[in-house]
Amino acid sequence: MQAEPNTVRKIRLTELKKFALEKIPAGALREDILSQPDEIPPEEFLANCRVWQRLARTS
């Protein structure tokens, strides 16, 4: 399946946020995930993943 040339692709974070609420203990990682918009561009998602990895290591 290919995206339309003019379509802006977004990553939905609703399931990740649900996971954060249910499984991640209170702290910086959880708060950062929950503070994100429900949909973000793929590039922003990848940048956030790097931050989340670092936060997960320090938790």
C-alpha cells in the first residue's frame, strides 16, 4: 500500500499512551509519552524514540 503523494503521514500514539498509563511507572518516561500529541510525523516519532530509550535506561 502506497501513500498518496500529497498525503501527510502521521504516527498514532494512542496505543503507546495506553501502554504508558497501564505499564510504565510514574516518572519522566511516562510523562513525556503522555505529553505527546495523539498523532505525530514519522520523523518526530523516531526522534522521540531515541529520547524514550535514554529515559528508559535511567528509570
